[in-house]
Amino acid sequence: MSFSQRTRGFVRAVAVVMALALPVVMTASMADARVGGGGSRGSRTFSAPPSTSTAPGSVAPLNRTFSQPGTNMGSPATSGGLFGRPGMGRSLLGGLAAGFLGAGLFGMLFGGGLFSGLGGLSSILGLLLQIGLIVLVVRFAMSWWQRRNTPAAAYAGGPGAGPQPTYRSGFGFGLGGGSDAPVEIKPADYEAFERLLGEIQAAWSNEDIAKLHTLATPEMVSYFSQDLEQNKARNVTNKVTGTKLLQGDLAEAWREGDSEYATVAMRFSLVDTMLDRATHRVVGGSEQPQEVTEVWTFLRQRGGNWELSAIQETN
């Protein structure tokens, strides 16, 4: 087989892989188009927040953050991506994975690969299998590395946990916290969290970056801006309406210097739709209310107002 024939075969293989992957990526982005996750939780950015009655399961780690373990908070992190979790192991494992992937592509280009000599279809299947194996191995290794370097979280309701006083607003927002919490969270703070939930969703829906700057940290606004720009590039707009808080629990509250943090698990309902920017036709999401559970972290300078600092999804 000549070099040009191998090259054409490689291009066709890449086209097939992209054709298979693109609908999945688009479906995922359309189905989960509300305000995106990421951010920082100060020195606890890489520690799992305690579980609560609202979010009794595990919480996904922050997938976008400027923080790095073992460095001052706020130092820029390297970019994300398929192998983009921050941490010492990221660059090592990412480099190995990239090397294996590059070797697989190079081998396919020149007729090799996992299923060398079995034809074009086998080469495509071999490439997909190699990619899948690489992703599984890297994810397993990163999970191990994170568990090894993350201190164990103190779970609410566990041994030695203190009483859990509960505050309830008119929307049924119950926030509980241990009596030994370093930062005292008062009813006015709970009301501020509930208000921020609605105002941030509304500002996101209206693509109002100026308003988001008054509600969230600069890091979170940078993520919102990136996501909104991606929506514009796809010629769609995300409309989030009817946000209503159903239940909430204070997971933890703490102080770092003049900064105060509060991490809250919230279950809320909303209508999340993706519209064509020109015709306003619904192209994704659902016009029916859906319930979502997320963990939001709020930050304020002592005596100041609360701002959104991080969003984490629940598993």
C-alpha cells in the first residue's frame, strides 16, 4: 500500500471517529447546558465536602480551577481537557497517555497499530480500543493519585458529629451545620445563598456578564464567559427559568484569613432549554421542570457580601 493510500485511510478513520463522537458530545452538552461547574474552595479545593442529607452521595471534584495542590490559591493552573485534572500526576500521566495515543495514530498511519495487518476496519476498531484503554488507565491512575493526596473528609452525621440545627425559609430551604463551625452562618446568610442561586441562573440565561461580575468571583465569571462564547459559536442560547430551591444543607463553613467560605448542597427545580439563537426554536434540554442537586461554595471577605466561588455536581 502506498503512502498516499495509507494517508487517505487514516483521514477516513479520523472522520469515522469524529462522526461517532460528535453526536455524543453535542447531546451531552445540550442535556446539561445550565450554569457550568468549576471554581475554587480555597485551601479545600481538592478536598471532598462532607455529605449532607440533600447530597448524601459523593461530589464530583472541581473540573476547572485555577488552584493547584501545594501552591498558593489563585496561581494559574494548566489547561484542562481529556487528561486535564490538576495535580502533580496530571503532567506525567497526561504525557504518557498522549505518547501512547500518538503512537497508536502513527502506527495506524503506516499500517500498524493494535491490529496491524487486519485491514482498514480493524485499524479503526484498534484505534478506538486503544483510546478507550488509555482513558480507563489514566482515569484509574488519577483517581488513585487524588485519593492518595486528598485528606479524608469529615462527614456530617459521622462519629463525633455535633447537633445539626436547621433553618428553613419560605421555599423549604433547610441549612444545617455543626455547632462547632468556625464561621457562624445566620438566617440572613441562608437567604443570601437562595437569592444568589436565582440571580445567577437569571443572569446566565440573559447572558449578562456585567451582572455575573457582581454575583460571582472573577474565576467563576471567566468560566461563565467561556461557556457563553461556546453557545454563541454554536448559534444557540441557554434559557434557564423557574429556578426554585427545594432543599439545602450547609456542608461546611470555615475561615482563611479575612476570607470566609460556606459550602452548601442544594436541590432545586428549573426549566433548562437550549434555543436556536435566530429562530428561538428549542433544540435541546426540556421544557418541563427538572430537579438538580449541586454543591455550591460561596466566598466573602469579612464584612462583605457573599459571591459564588465554585459549583460541583453530585454523583
